[in-house]
Amino acid sequence: MDRRTGRNHSGQASNGPTGENADILRVIQTMMENQQQQTELFRQGLAAPKEQRPGNISDFRRLQPAIFTGGEKPLEAEQWLIDTTDLLNAARVPKDNQVEVAKIQLKDVARTWWLAEEARLEKPVTWDQFSKSFYNRFFPATAQKEMEEQFIRLQQWNRSVDEYAAEFLRLSRFAPYMVTDEEKRANRFQQGLHMDIQVFLMPQQLKTYAQVLTIAREVERGLEKKKFNMIRNQAMKRPFPQTGRGGPFRAAKVPTMRRPFRPAPFQTT
């Protein structure tokens, strides 16, 4: 009776588990405490910043950088330098190693140039020094002046509005004095558009480049649709050949009458 009623040997009721039950509860409590400690350690591990190893040539080459030969146009040379700088940073190549890593992409004329330039510069050569020398050789001031002249003369010609806008943005930075604010940028862009597009824009007196570009696209689509409809209507107005059984109708040929052969009279000398 004492075991079933939970009384101890003194006859008093027990207030907690005893024996095997107490051992089981202690094990469960210990497991829960260990799990809480592991969860806290896991959270601390996620919150702590992970140290990233510096990048190397393999990391850089894995991003498939472009080769530069030195025969590219000035804007292509500039784009190569911009792309290479981005890839070096993405590969986490340290600043002190960027020149050594990137120079493996130089071939032909560019390789010959850098060997001579590297011997002239003070060591170690930084990426800023490399970039400055690169610009002086492959994108000099004379080339930048030519880009400025191209922007001054820029017209849409046979380009689409989007193609013209891309060229406008590409060259406008070489003549910043012409696009110092939004209104000047909008006016210069509008002046280069086709005249049949400009006639729709002029009455609206648009003040921003984005507004001019948006409406120019809409006008271009409308003109293309109008041109398509005109071509289709002209094709529908063309007379269709009359067809009969077996194919197009052809006028029957009228047989020509041939004169009978008459021999020439025999003549004697």
C-alpha cells in the first residue's frame, strides 16, 4: 500500500519523484540543457563574421576575364580595364597583387608595352599606377577628344531610338558641358532624333531625358505600325492574276495563216 500511495517509510506522502523516475528526469533535463547550449553556440557561429581567404590567380581566372591585345579601339580598351577591375575585386584579389594577377591577360602589343612600362615604374606597381599608364597608352587625351567630337555630331540616322540612346549615353560623358542638367540633356538628345519623331516632341516641351526617351519610343512604334499598314494596304490593292483550271489564265494564241509554198519560176539564161 505504501508504494501505491506514494508514501515513504515514515508514512508521509512524497512530494516528488523518487528512484528510477528521478533519474530519468535528471537525464532529460541534462539533454535539454545540452541542446540549449548547442543552439546558442550555433547562433553565435552564424552571427560571427567569417574570415574570407584572399583571392588568387585561380579565383580570378575562374571568372573568365577577357584577353587584351592592344589592338582594340579606345572605348573597348577602357571597357576592358573597367571589367578587369570589377573581376579582381569580385575574386577578392588583394590590392598589392592585382597587377601581377591581371597582367597575365595582356597579349601581343599590350604585353610588349607592359614589359617596357613595368621596367620603368617604381616597384611595387599599384593598380592605380597600372590604370593611369594604361589610359595614357590605350585611351589618350586625343582619343577622348575624338569621342567628344563624335558626341557633338551624333545623330540617330539609321539607328533605332534605343540604339541611339545607348550611343548617346556612351559618348555624353566626353562632353559633360553639353549635358550639365536634365533639360540640356533632354534637348541634346531630342535634337539628334529623326525629324519625323521630333515634330511630335516639339509641341510638348519636355524637360527631362527620360520623358523624351519614353515618348520617342512610343512615336517610333506608331510610325513603324503606320508604315506596316501602308505596305499591307498597297499589297492588297494589287490586281491578282485571273486563274482558271490548272493555273493562271492565259490568253489563247491566235494561229497565224501561213502562205502556201510557191516555187519561183524557172528562168533560162
